[in-house]
Amino acid sequence: MRIVAEGLKFPEGPVAMKDGSVIFVELARGTLSRAWGEGKVEIIADLGGSPNGAAIGPDGRCYVANNGGVKFVEAGGKLRPAGNLPDPAWIEAVDLATGAVERLYDACDGRPLRHANDLVFDEHGGFYFTDSGKTTAAINERGAIYYALPDGSAIRRVAFPLTSPNGIGLSPDGKTLYVSETPTARLWAFEVTGPGQVRKLKQNDIPHGGRFVIGSANFQRFDSLAISASGKVLVGTLTNGGISEIWPDGSAMRHHPLPDGHVTNLAFGGEDLRTAYVTLAGAGKLVALDWHEPGLRLAYNG
């Protein structure tokens, strides 16, 4: 494990760029930041709220899911989330050359976004994103999956309700949409039938219509995810800190431990896409690991 950057304020949403840098968000600082290696970090844009996920769009801008705000506490030199602020969430786009920010969406069909979390672009130029819903001491709002266009012209709800959906990704052929739930440590899959359209299974007790892939046999929580070139789903894992490597048919799950209870996300980079850039959010570090197979090349930053 190699440290790319440290002293960060709860990093998430890494994006490995062709120039060797890694872009990421810092939830507790409210920024979109970039690491160049050897400890060099710069702030691209001050976004406010708590930016949660990032992805490069077809126009070269970085699209950010901003959850609106999270309270943090520090214990033992590490940050950890301590509850959501009541502010609504939004989706924004950042010009990487100028730092200019455009807010695109903060509602769908009159319903405010509550806790935008992570996003992934498809080959058609649109993006899916998760909204985890607001969780407070007394209330746990249900979450949803949305699909939107990058020009701010259209957004619609794809699936609802889910329990704090977090990570989201597409299979190598683009025909399966994967979504992880944080408190349940479950992974769900939806068959993609068209841009922003999924086939929902009619089944008792699963109102959102997803296909159950796998759940955890021990107590841990799932954060955001990435996909390998072979189609495995790699989920940043909380509490039992590490990366959970999940076979796409749900037949197996392998845990790769890491020294932080808040392993929030990962992204693949390097010439052969075998370098996994991982955010150890509690420790405030971005690290690089040699992975045993290539990651999936994403639609617009490869």
C-alpha cells in the first residue's frame, strides 16, 4: 500500500485521470480536490455541503453528487460521520480547468433530493445516481435511484424505495446496474433495458424490483463501489474496513482488509488499470494498491 495523499478531510469518490492525478471529494472540507502524488494536493473547487461522489462526464466536466451536509466528529485522530444535516442535496458539475461550478439538479418531479451519494455515467451520456435519503436519530427516509442528463434538462426516478443506497456501477457490457446499501450490507442488481430504464422483478417483499446479489454474513456496512474488467463488484466496506470483492452472480464474496474502518470507495488507474486508488476516509488518506486484475475502464475518463 502506497500513500498518495494524507491529511485529507474524509475523502471519497476517487477518479483516476489520464495525466496520473487522482480527483476526489472531501466531505468534511466541502471540496473537489486533486492529488498529484508525493503529497501534492490542490483544491479544484469549493462546493459547500458534503460532496459525496464524483465522475467525469462526456463534456469533460466532473459531476458531483453532493449530499447537502454531514456532521463529523473526531476521535483518536480520525474523522467519522455523526449524522446528516437537514439541508437538501444536489447534483453539480465542475469545470476542471476553471473551477466553475454549475448546479444541475436539486429535485425530481417536485421532490427535493435528500442525500445524493454516488453516480456513474453510461455509454449514452446520461448518469445514474443514488439518493440515500436522510437519516436522523429518529427518522430513516427511504432512498432511490435516479437517472439524469448532464445538461440539466431531464431527471427521473428509476427505482424506489431502497434502504440507504450508496454505491452504484455498471457491468462491463452496460446491461446490469449494481447498487449497494449501506446499513444492510446488501448488493442489488437491475437489468438495464435502455438509457435510464431497468426491468423490475415482481417479487414479494422487494418493492424496488431489484435482484438480490449477496448480503453480508457478519456485521459490516457497504459504501461506494467499482467494477473490475471481469465484472466483479468491489465495494468499499465500513466497520470491517476493507474492500469486499463480489462475484457478479453472488456465488462468492472475498474480503480484503485495510487499516481503516471507513474505506469509502476505490477507482482504477495506471496504464494497465491494475492500480486501485482507495479512500481511507477516517484516516484522511488516499492510497494506491496493486490489484490482482484490471479494473473496468469508465465511459469518459479513460
